[in-house]
Amino acid sequence: MTTDRPSTATTAAHEVSRDTSAWAVFLVFLRLGLTSFGGPVAHLGYFRDMFVHRRRWLSEQAYADIVALCQFLPGPASSQVGIVVGLSRAGYGGALAAWLGFTLPSAIALIVLALGLAEFGATVPAGLLHGLKIAAVAIVAQAVWGMGSTLCRGVPRITLMALTAVGALLLPSPWTQLGAIAATAAIGMVWLRDPNVAPHEPLPVAVSHRAGACFIALFAVLLFALPFIATSGSPLAMFDAFYRAGALVFGGGHVVLPLLQAAVVPSGWVNNDVFLAGYGAAQAVPGPLFTFAAFLGASMRIAPSGWLGGLFCTIAIFLPSFLLVFGALPFWERLRRSIGARGALAGVNAGVVGLLAAALYDPVWTSAVHAPSDVAFVLLAWMAVAVWRLPPWLVVFACGAAGWGLGWFA
């Protein structure tokens, strides 16, 4: 007796094929992009639960090694982990699918918010925007506190952090920030050398050494050539600013704040109040914090802006992550065994905490705190995030509602 039903083996093969397609990867990451609140550390926890325990795409050790690689590189660690997972599952198409699924929900939400502020900004209560800026103060303060306690242990790291903050406050410019990153890397390479190498296993991703070298070369060419060929106020200048921010941010999404602020506010591309309100709102959406670039791109006073500007700046800020991940994978074994490279990373991590501490004062604190009632509200918001462990998105909504409803912020 015959039947039209496929055999068990055929069905199983079909399921495996479907599960390793770029579309399947996109759907899994889209679900994460819609539900992953809480910042990079929380995202890595969601990824571990999804890909190690539930779907068993990776072993525990392989996932830990992917996280180690992405923390070693500049850029948004959680997005980079997603790119590597997608690459290991469905090749380069899977890497792109993973990034799209995880990034699109928050990018679209922030572009819509930016367009709404542009269209109805005059009718949005000032208290609402002020409440969002208060939330930004509390969240950046918590980021400085948490990153400092993790990355600045011991006198050498604390010293690097403090000196970087002093330099950024006394000489506020993008070049100071770039110089601080280079200087702390050089100092860490000599001063923070650690001979211990954590146990690991080879990454489950194959990228040839030749391809890796090409990706690294393209990354470097764009980083160093764009500032010389971009003219002021042009789309290429905008692309350069966001590409450079994505290429030089170590330590998590919050650290992108000073680089982006220095690029878009003094140039007049985005109003400072809108910048901080958008940064506060970015805490209330799921997915990577780097999608703040979508908000800024849509808010631009120069072309491109709106939907095109949001997508343009989002691609620019995430492009370095793709190039660095693809470029570093073939050389990761050698990098992780290099005592000098690990020392440089430790120095850079201490330096970026200093940059974020300087940004906490200017522009975040100086733009939002003008009265004793503001200080009190910041303290309550910080307690909610740091001590009571409330989700950042909930604190953002509460601050916005309080700013709208209370006369303090009128």
C-alpha cells in the first residue's frame, strides 16, 4: 500500500534544511528583537537561553567563546553575537538575517518616534521631554556604575578611567575621544598584561584567512579614508560620523552616547534636547541600543532625514560590526592568546568608562538637571534602575509620565 506522506527521514531532512535557512534565522531573531528588553547583558542571557538550551544550535562553551570574541571587539556586543550565531547557522545570509531580525523592530519604532516629534514637537508637553532626559541621566549613571565596578578594578584601571574623564571634560572634542582610546590601548598593552588564558574550544564558524584579511582591510580603509573625502554637511560626512562611532565604541551601547553627541549636536544636525529625549526613549524599546542611530538619522536637519536618514545611519553604525566580526574570526585563536592584545583591551575598557563618566556630566547632566526637584527625580529614577532592579523601559515610561503630569518640569 502506498501513501503520499513523506517518509520520516525525508521530513527530518526537510526540517533541518528549513531550520538552517536564512529565513528561519530571521524569524528566530525577529522574535528576540521584539521581546529582548534590558540592554546588552540581558540580550546575551536571552541568546544563551534560545541558542544553547532551547534550540541547541551551540554548545555552552562555543557560545561563551563567541561572547568573548564580541566583547574583545569594538561595537555592540549583543548584535555581534547575533551576527556570529547567524553566520554559523546559515552563512553570510544568516548573519544578515540575524541582524535584520534583531534590529528592525527597535529601529522602526525609533524612526516613528522621531517623525512624530518632528511633526508634533510643538504640541508635545515640555515636561514629557524633560522626563525622558531625566531617565537618560539615571540610566547613564547606572551604566557608569556597573561598567566601572566590572572594568575598573585595581589602581591602574581606576587611574586610566579618571585621567580619561579629566581629558574629555577639559578638551571636549571627537579627537580627544579618539586619542583617549588609542592612548589607553597603548598603556594597557604595557601596563595591564595578563598571562592567563581562559579555556575555550574552536568557534563553529569557518571564514578563510584571506576573506578575513579583506574584511579587516575594508574596515580600516573606510575608517581612515572617510574623514578626508567627506565634505561638511554632506551625506558622506553623516555616514562617516556614524561609521566612526560604531567602529570605536568599546564596552556596550551606552558608550556610543559621547561619540554621537559630539558628532551630531555641535554640528547642528540634531538639537541637543531632541538628542537626549531620543536617548531616553531608546531605553524603552527592545533590541540593541545602537538603533538610537535610527532615531538620530530620522531627526536630522540635513538630508537625508526621515525614513531614509534613519536607515542610512543605522547601516552606517552597524557596518563596522559586520566587517570586524568577519575579519576577526579567522584570527581569533591568535588574538585571544596575545598578552599584549588582552592588555590593550583592558586599557580601552577602562578608558571608555572614563568617556562615559564625562558624558554623564556633559551633556547628560547639564542638559537635564536645573533644579533641586530634578536632582530628587534623578535619584529616584537611579534607585529604580540600580537598587530596585526595575526594567529600564518601565523607568523611562514612568519618568516620561511623571514629567508630563507634574509641575516640576513645566
